[in-house]
Amino acid sequence: MKEVVRIENVYKDYQLGEQKVQALKNINLAFEPGVFLAIAGPSGSGKTTLLNLIGCIDVPTSGKIFINDQDVSGRTPDQLADLRARTIGFIFQTFNLLPVLSAAENVEYPLLHRSDVSAAERRKRVAYFLDIVGLSRFAGHRPNQLSGGQRQRVAIARALAIRPSIVLADEPTANLDHNTGEEILLLMKKINRSFKTTFIFSTHDKRVIAKADRLVRVEDGVIAHLGKRLHTKWTVIRPRAPADDGSERSESPSQTNNPTAHRAEN
Ligand SMILES: Nc1ncnc2c1ncn2[C@@H]1O[C@H](COP(=O)(O)OP(=O)(O)OP(=O)(O)O)[C@@H](O)[C@H]1O
Ligand SMILES: [Mg+2]
């Protein structure tokens, strides 16, 4: 089956002076297109690191990442930028809109780097996606003339404008009040359902998790839980480790036969 994201035996270390921080340890995950996936876990557990790897903003220390069944390891920064520009939409906690640009210009911005999208097509997409997020009337407004929820709607339209196969959102509701956060989530879910766009978002918020149909819980750089929801029922599934014999992956690398396994610092 076609997979939108596959992560195989991925480790991510950061060097902090003399010290090595193991942010992710032997992550194995795969998702089919169209999932509405929440990444949950305590602060510092590795959620943003995982999103950055899926978004090809950063590369793993070891292991492989496949986007739409294509191995992205070994690509140059330019090739990764090109992949992002065509495939991945980003939504940020702090919206990250360009303050001097109008809502419409912000939505248009990622399309300016796409030589295959004509000016006429750009205008069409801007109008279309501003309408989808309910902001047609605010097209000429700058970010400081919009509420937090409206800014996040602009960011959603900007993420969608490239017609991405994946939208990544790092704590998209963290800077919004309860009701606005809920509205943003429902909008994302509506887009997920109608366009079959894959959404992967990190969150601390239980109400946000409740809207997901997949849940990855990261704890101390490992997958502590992988869940799937059908209607109202959550089922626990373990992450599959391709290098394994199919048995449950132990979180202690000393018990794996993977030669690339790093030593755990538990
Ligand atoms: N650039 C970096 N350099 C060094 N260490 C880093 C860097 N980025 C993240 N880390 C470390 O990696 C670990 C995972 O960080 P990450 O930002 O992925 O956590 P998080 O789950 O997103 O946390 P939060 O919920 O607070 O956003 C933490 O221990 C963090 O200190
Ligand atoms: Mg984070």
C-alpha cells in the first residue's frame, strides 16, 4: 500500500557543547495518506524534532525517512527545499506570517517559488483557499489587522496553497483561546476529510488529541504508544520495526540486533 510517511530506525542526536542529546531513539512509523494524526508527549520528548524530520527541515542522524514512498536520505538541501515546496505545508504555533504582506500575499508567498504555477493560477488558488478558511473579506488585511484565529486561518490557507500531500502543524492551537483553537481544529479536520490531505500535528491539548484518528505518544525520544481510532474506539497498535522479525520492539536498544542502535542513556 502507498504510504505518505515511513520512518525506519530513525535516531536524531543534537550536539550541545560536549554533550550529545538523543532527541529521538529508533523511531519506526508508517502512515497511509489521509490520516489526521496527533503527536503527543511531554515537553522535550521529541515532538518538534519528529515533525522537523518528517518535514525535511532537518535530517536524521541515522535511519531513513520516506515521503510518498520516496527515500529522502542523501538529498541535498536544495533538493529537500524543492520537495518541501511541492509536498509539505507548514502551520506554526506562532503563525509565522510575514507582517508586511496582506493575507492574500501571505497565501501566495510559497507559490512564488514555484515556476510551474502561473500568475493566473496563483491568483485562483489564493482566492480559493482564502474562501475555504472563510477569510475572503480579509484578503487585503495585514496580520496585525487580524485576530489570532484569523491569522492561523491565513496560515492554513498558505499551507494548502501548494496543494501539499502533507500538512505539518507544530502545536497549531497553543496560542489560541479554547474556542478559537477548537474552530481551527475543526477547520483542519474538515479540510482533511474533504481534500484527503494528511495532517500531522503536535499538541499538549487533550481536546485536540480527541479529534485525531491516529495518535503517536512520544516519551523521552521513543514511541511510547501508537493508537488508531475507529469511530469512537481507540485501538492500541505497536510501531512496526522493519529491521525486526516482527516481534514487539523493545525500547531498550541492548535487546535489538540492529547494528545502528545507539546505546540508551536511561
Ligand atoms: N537544536 C537543538 N540543539 C540541542 N538540543 C535540542 C535542539 N532541539 C531540541 N533539542 C533537545 O531535544 C529534545 C527534544 O526536543 P523537542 O523540541 O523535539 O521537544 P518537544 O517534544 O517538541 O517539546 P515541547 O513540547 O516543549 O515543544 C529536548 O531534550 C531538547 O532539549
Ligand atoms: Mg515542540
